[in-house]
Amino acid sequence: MTDNHPHKRKDVVENLKKSSKVEKDTSVKNEDIILELETKSVMISDQAIKAITKFSIDAMPKEAIGLLSGKEFRPKELLINKGLYVTEGEEYSVSFSDKDFQVFDQLTNSEFCVGWWHSHPGFGLFLSQTDITTHIFSFQLVQPLSVALVVDPMDVGKDGIAKYRVFQVIGDSRKNLFRYNEVASYLVVASD
Ligand SMILES: [Zn+2]
């Protein structure tokens, strides 16, 4: 089963509207949401992770937040080609606006939004409850392959690359249980 829909901005906006509606009106009956690990592995270009490291260092002590551009180079295997900067913020104000996704209108070929990244300066590589909600409604429900990359700009190696981990969310709304699961990731050095 391969679902190749690009991550379209309109879909994201629709999902954001739905998620905020649910928050405001708890009587809205949700459809059951069942999330499984869709992405087998992720290859990350060193250019992308170096850019994300730099954005994250520049934003410190605040968190930096952005989007990931890439493609599905083999079924259920992603290549993250670029890390795009969106804004800085605090843990509990992580959000994306309609405008933030406009950058993907300019992408060509098979590149689409393969997820998002944000920094946790010095407090560990994981997804908070807020991060999990953001990931479900703005990313994984829109594009099942979407990943969340978390980076620690206070832990940067000699190669100029911060420690990072890549996640997807798994779970079941009927049990009201969602948790993050790590996705295997590999660094690739661009040859050109
Ligand atoms: Zn976070």
C-alpha cells in the first residue's frame, strides 16, 4: 500500500482547522484515528542537518521550528533533502500557519513536505505531548509518511552536526493512547 499524496498546504490547513475545532468543542465526535509506523527509514542529507543545526543555534535559548522537504526514494523510505526555517518559539506555542506551508508551492519534481523539525536546546530528544498533537494533526494524518525530527543545538559534534532523532507517532484514539516511536535514520553526504 503506497500512498504518495504530496503534503499539500490546503490539506494541512484543513486539518489544522479540524484539530482546533476539536479542541474548542469537545462534543465533536472524532473519527477513530489509528496510527502505525509507516516510514521504515530516513536518509538525511548532511546539508539539511547542518542547516537545521545552524537555525537551532541561532534561535537559542528559544526553540527553532521548521519544515522538512524531501521525497520517498524507495517505498516507505524518505530522503530529507532540505530543512526549512519557519520560526522560533516556546515548547507550548509550536504551531504552523497557512503561510508557513507556502514554501512548498515552489518545490518541483517529487519533493514534498516530509515532516517538520524543531529544537530542544539541552532538554533531550523526544516528542512532548504538544509535539505529538502537532505531529498527528498537521503532519501524519495529512501525509502518513511524515516524520518529526528533534535536534539538540547544545550537543553539536565536531562535524558541525547537532545530535538528532527522528520520530513517528503510533497509537489509537479509541484507547486514547498515542506515543512516539523512533525511525531509523542515516546521514548521507551530498556528492555535488
Ligand atoms: Zn518539542
